[in-house]
Amino acid sequence: MTEVAASPAIEFIAKTVAEHPVVLFMKGVPDQPRCGFSSVAVQILDHLGVEFVGVDVLQDDELRQGIKTFTDWPTIPQLYVKGEFVGGSDIVREMFQSGELKTLLVDQGVISA
């Protein structure tokens, strides 16, 4: 039984998600999102007062493909809270509108109620 070595991109993703409570893999950076979906996710996190790490997947093709493989999720942005994949832009927006996102972030100790 041989183990397949993870790519450097997958290792980077796993390490980043493990080291930071909230990570948004996005197109662009939080100050300058480079797509509307990434912009929506950033605005929601900023509105909730969440400190998060934004990772620009446009800097590296392997990273952009790797994040899709890592979660088996086809779109970017992708939000992680405490190592768990939360979802993409639509899911984050729906969770925000329903109040579910804030509850999750409070429950995880990322923001205060």
C-alpha cells in the first residue's frame, strides 16, 4: 500500500486552514477582491467583524486547482472556520442572511455575540 504524496499546494492549504481560525480562499486579496463573489464574502466577514486570512488563489495555478481538489468544491471563494469547510459565496451569503453564519462564528469562538 503506497501513499500518494500531497502536492505542495494541498500541503499549504491544509497548513493554512489548520493554523488560522478563519480562512477565505479567494480571487484577489481582502482589500482588493478580483471577483464579485469574493467581494461579497469579504464584505460579509467584514460586516460581522471577523478577523480572517485571505489567500489569493490567482497567484498560483496549482493553488487554484488544489483548493477545488481539497474540498471537492468547484468554485472560489471558499470559507473555512476552525478547519471546517463552510461553503462558497452563495452558501456564505445565505447563512449570513439567515443568521446561521453569525451563530456558527460565535459558537466557534471566532467572534463574540
